[in-house]
Amino acid sequence: MPRILDSQLKRALAERVRYYNELGIYDFYRRPASAAVQGDVIPDVADEPQPEQRDEMTPRSRAVVAAAVVEEDMFAAPKAEVGVGDPIKALRLIREDLGDCTRCRLHKQGRKQIVFGVGNPKADLMFIGEAPGADEDEQGEPFVGRAGQLLNNMIKAMGLRREDVYIANIIKCRPPGNRTPERDECDTCSPFLMRQIAAIQPKAIVALGAVAARTLLAINAPMSEFRGRWYDFRGTKLAVTYHPAFLLRDPRQKKETWKDLQMVMGELGLQPPARGVE
């Protein structure tokens, strides 16, 4: 049985994890119970493991550990959607809780509106991108510009329609000049995404691009290491592929993206159409 932590210890652990995050440390290793010193109140999650232990920590296993660390938001109040069985109603409650969000600096930097997410609340497949662009900020819907048109083609190539899947981003406001979201912006906004994922309960998630992958998995790695494998993300399988905006700049990677999508299709039992991503 896992040990139940009291509220004071939870806060202390959360502060310790946040401290190491600010130092750029996102991979944590659990010491064997026998190695713990009697009377310790807060385990030192940054203790260096023995070399043989570190060698065993693959990107997949690091993702599992990182997901376990952030599984519980220790500072959060009870969520309005907890216990709501209908994902449509749950998503509506999450959107109401988000409100006209002013939790980070982006609300002062030119965003026109919040881009919450779109699609089937009961979808088996969820796509998660980086951040809204100019078209998305204008229309209030993710992936509606040129990159969105390519994503639609990718979804169609899988034998699905846009209405069959759910699409969202790590952050819900457009960064000025379409710059890469800052880490604190991702940390502030992504809890709402986690609640969306929990409400939808997809069978598979596709992270589009390195920013989405690094934020979700808490692993700082290049795309070459992310791709071609499944990650266990809070009980849901997660795969990583290139962002459609990147494919517009480098169409040569469409074949590689198609390989990633075929892996997802195999997991979901989808029949490959005659042609891949166009």
C-alpha cells in the first residue's frame, strides 16, 4: 500500500520538486526503501543514483517517473468536474473555471481570446500542439491556419475526420509573434489541459512537436529520441511526431510523420488508407 501523505508533507514535497524544476532538473529517481534514513521527513528526490541505476533509466522510464511526480496537483482546490461522468459537461465546467484567464503574462501581450480546444469530447484520439497562432487567436479554435489544414489531412489519412478527434494545445493563448511558450506559461496553463485529458480519457495522445512532448513528458530531448515509441502518460498511451508547422517548412519529414501515425493507427485498430499524408 502506498503511504498516504499529510497536507504538510505534500506541500513540502511540491516545493522541493518546484525548486529542482527551476534548476532545470526534471528527471527524478526513487531510492529503495531500505536506503532511506529513519526519521527522514522529506526524501531527497535529487540524490544521485548509482551508475547502474541511471543506465537503466530510458526516456520511456523517465517519462513514467516524471508523470508520477506530477500526477497530483498538490496545491489545487477540488475540481468542479470531479465526479462528472459526462465529458461534455466536464469540459464545459473546465472552460468555465478557466474563464477569461489572467493567470500568466500572455493576457497582457496581445492575445484576442482563449483557444480552449475542439472536437469530440469522447474521442479515442487526442492531438496536442504547442500554442495558438494568429488564425487560431482570431477564430478561437486550434489548428485552423495552414498548419491546421495539414493536420486535417493527417487525420483524414488515418481514416478519421476532424470531428472524430479532440485537438488542443499546451497553452491556450497566442504568444506574441508566435514565439515559443516560456516554461512558466506552460506550467501555468497545462493543468487545464491535464483536466481536459482526464475528462476525455482518450485511448491515445499524439504530441505534435518538441514543445508539446517536452512539456507533457518532462524530458528535454530531441525529436529523434521522442519519436517511434509509446509513452505511458497518466494511464494513456502517448506518441510524439512532428508539428504540422514544421512539416510545412520541411516536407521531407512527412514520410517519417506517416510512420508515427501508422503506429497510432495500429494501436487504435484503424485500417491504413491507400495513401498517407499529402
